[in-house]
Amino acid sequence: MIKPSHYDDQGYPIQWLRSAIPSNTLACLNGLAEDARARDVLGENVDIRLHTFDETNRRVKPEKIAKMIEREGGRALIGLVGVQSNQFPRALDLARRFRGLGLKVMIGGFHVSGCISMLPDMPPEMVEAQKEGIAFFAGEAEEHRLDQVFRDAWADDIKPLYNYMKDLPGLVDEPTPILPSQHIMRTAGSHSSFDLGRGCPYQCSFCTIINVQGRKSRFRSPDDLERIIRDNLAQGINRFFITDDNFARNREWEAFFDRMIALREGEGLDIKFIIQVDTLCHKIEGFIDKAARAGVNRVFIGLENINPDNLLAAKKRQNKITEYREMILAWRERGATTYAGYILGFPGDTRETILRDIAIIRKELPLDLLEFFFLTPLPGSEDHLNLYRKGEWMDPDLNKYDLNHRVAHHGKMSDAEWEQVYREAWDAYYSPEHIETVLKRAAAHPRGRPGNKLLLMLWFYLMVKYEGVHPLEGGYFRLKHRRDRRSGLPLENPLVFYPRFVAETVAKHLGYGNDLLRAYLRYRRVKKDPNRRNYTDRALYSQEMDLEDLEMFTQTAGGQAAVAKTHRDKALRKAARTGVAAE
């Protein structure tokens, strides 16, 4: 099973000595495959041997793999798993090399599932791949669906398409998502990842999850959670990224947190978690308090935008900008590091409004990290389907659909202007002055961890600045292999490739060193300030301050309307309470 990477702008797979976080899909499928092997799904006399590769931190050599299979005298199925749209060109290149070596190949993941789910016809690149003998798997592989794939592969009867998009499986008592510890050691830390729920009830038009994993949420059980944690602890892994798109809407959240708390406080286990939530999670009674006790120390928040008009255009009606400050302050009070995703290129955006809004966020929201994305019509999303139906231009190169490249046109910005403001957004938020502001906010809190904040902010910004990749695709020490270049591009002369790679590596690390030194000097200055605990600024003011005092609510018509609605709702609640008291 291979989780492919995708190509950089020069056509080389994005690969690192140490990548960021292990693949959850690879962990899930490895667990399912291990279970199938334990149950002897091909018969007691057949030995199933599993090999897993994450190409972001391990080179994939089809010819070497084919020789290993031949040497061991077995049959093989090459599964390219968890393939996103931007990874599909790389997956096809690998698949064709394996097919040329006579091996059976299957591709699954969000691109295949999204296209099958939303488009009236299979895209030409998938049709062509099927003609070459490459099979596809759409949907999820739980409930022993992988067994059938194994049996068909063993019988030389692979179907062109396994389509489970209309049959979403349950997750309770399914095998543990787990990777061998040597995989984890190839990543930046001791983190592993798993999901406790799939599906989302919301209708965001840019999202693929609702059309791939469904709008009906499905969950694992607290017993499943404990088994996942203990199985990973047995390998020395104690930090986890829970990949649920919105853990706050998992109806079992309290039972999960209670089990984590029991393991931490009852047994003294040193376990920590990263979760993803929406902007109304603080409205769930006890959610943030229990999350902190459960060991949640980092939180990804689907902020997306601070302009209500943009949120409405994307059908993200659940985001209430009047709640942003209270929610972020609540996480900050518990010592959690907050990350927020922010999308650039909504219909109402211009370069001026984007830079204005980022300046407002810097002043008025106590966020730690902000990550920017191009609004991207990902295959499997409503946005993609709408543009497809209208026949509007979308970049034909799927490799660019990584949210870090522009792949469509904008109604108000030129292509060059949109791309320019994307780069300016990173520079604006991660300016030296704002990095120092975030450090001061952290140093003012007993559990603020300013050193940790600094490392994370630098990771996010320097990946974009020097490597040209989104932070979530980042890693430590970029690797490039001359012969792995994208099909259709020329193989470079070694006398050109290697000197340039060395020069690029040296230049980047000199840049890293310079920026790290400057940031460290700011960090030292903040840490040595005897009055650091007394620091405050506009972003740290209580939510009780008048909303009309904040630019976030005064600079847009949608913001003004949101404030007016908040005041109306408060007046109605007060009137209702007064009426009850009078009776």
C-alpha cells in the first residue's frame, strides 16, 4: 500500500527526510489489511505479506518492489491509497510503471470517490487509466470490503471499479488504524493519526467531505478509542492527531473525552491530542473544559473568513463571526494552541479587502497560527460541479489542486493579483512584528508556551517562504531524486540537477538560519521582560466589550448585520427571562 506524494512546480515528488504527520488513510487500510491477514481471507495456506510506503518520507521504486515480489515468488496487488486530486498525476505515473512491470494496480481516495460521487461521467484521465488495466476503489473499505479486493486480486479477477459510494460503512469495532513504529519515526515527531468519526452535517460548497464521507455522521466507540491509544502506546507513540473534520459535532464527544480523561488522570498516561472543531464549539456545555482535561493542546478551527457575506456565499452558515473572539479566548484560557484555516478568493474578495481583513485579525483575534488557502474547486465539491456544468475554466493540471495554487479565475481579481495577494497574506500575518505580538500574548499566560508557538509559527511560514509548499505538506530536509521526475518532463542532466539541488539546499538553510536567529532574539526579549505577565492588547480584551468597537464588525455590511442580530437576540432572551420571572 502506497500513499503517493505530489509533484512540486519543477516536477519532482515532494519528499522529506522527515515529513509532518503520518497518513491516516494508510493507517486505516493497514489496520484493515492486518485484520484480513489474521482472518486468513485467502485461505489458511496463503501467506499475506503487507508492505506500506508513505512517499512523503520514503522513496518508491517500482522496479525494486517488482524484483522483491518476484524473488519471494508471490502474487501482488499495488494499492495507491488516500489519493487526493493533487496526488492523482503522481499516482497515475506510479501505477503505469507498476503496470508496465506486470503488476495489478488499484487507486482509491478522495479524488476517485469525489469524481464518482459528483460528476455525471467518469473523467477522461480515469477512463484512460481503466483502459490500461488500472482499477479504482470508490468509498470506504471497512466492513470486510477489502476482503473482496484481496480475493479478486488473488484470482486474477480485479474489477475496473469497486463503487461503495452509496453504502457508507459503520465504524464501531472496526480494526485499529495503526502504522508500524518505523513509519512514525520518519515523521517530525511521535504523532500518529486516526479518525473517530466521518461525515459532516453542514453544506459548505467548497468541501469534498460531505460528498465523499456523507452528511450523516458515523462514529467509533470509546472502547475503539482506548484500543487505538493502547496499541500505539505499545509502540512508544503518545501524541495523536484526531482527523475528524469537526470533532465538536461528534455526538460521542463527551464519552470520548471521558475515556481520555480516565486514561490520563486515572492511569497517569502521558497522551496529548490535536483536534479539529468549528467556531461554535464553545457553545457546547463542558466541551472545551473536558477537551483540556483530555489532553487536547492544539486545535484546528475552520474559521475560513471574517466576512459574513463570503461565508454565506460558501454556504458556511454555521460560522458566526460574533462568536469568534469568545471561542478563541476560551481555548487560550485553557492553554491550547489555536490554528485557523483562512480561504482567499471568495466572490466578494479583492486584494484590498483581503489585506484589510488580515490586519483586523492581527489586531482583534488572539489566534496563534493562521494558514491560508486558495478557494479551490476540488473534484467532489459543489463548487467544482457548478463550474463543470457551466463549462467555466478550471486548470486541467490536477497536480495544482493542493490549495496552494490558483486553479480558477476570480470575478474581481486578475489571476496575477489573486496569486500576489496569496503570497502577501502569508507575509502580512507572519511579519516579524506580529510574530512578536503572538509571543507576547503567549508569555502573558501561565500556560502560553511561547517557545512552542515560535517553533510552530516559523514552521508554517518558512515552509511557504523557502520550500514553496503549504505547511501541511512540509517536512524537514527536502529530498529530490533526478529519475523520479514527472512523466512528460525531460530527465535533467546530472551535471545540472545535482549542483542546482546542492545550491538550493544551502541557500534555503542559510535563509532558515537567518530567520531563526532573528526570531529567537525577539523570543529572548519577550521572555526576559519582567512585565510580560501584564501584557495585553485589543485581541485579549473581554468579549463583553462593545462589538461596535471592533473593526471586524464595522468594516462590512455583513458584520454590521451580524452585530444587529446579536443585539436583537440578546433583547429577546432578556424579554423572555423577564416574562418568566413576572409569572
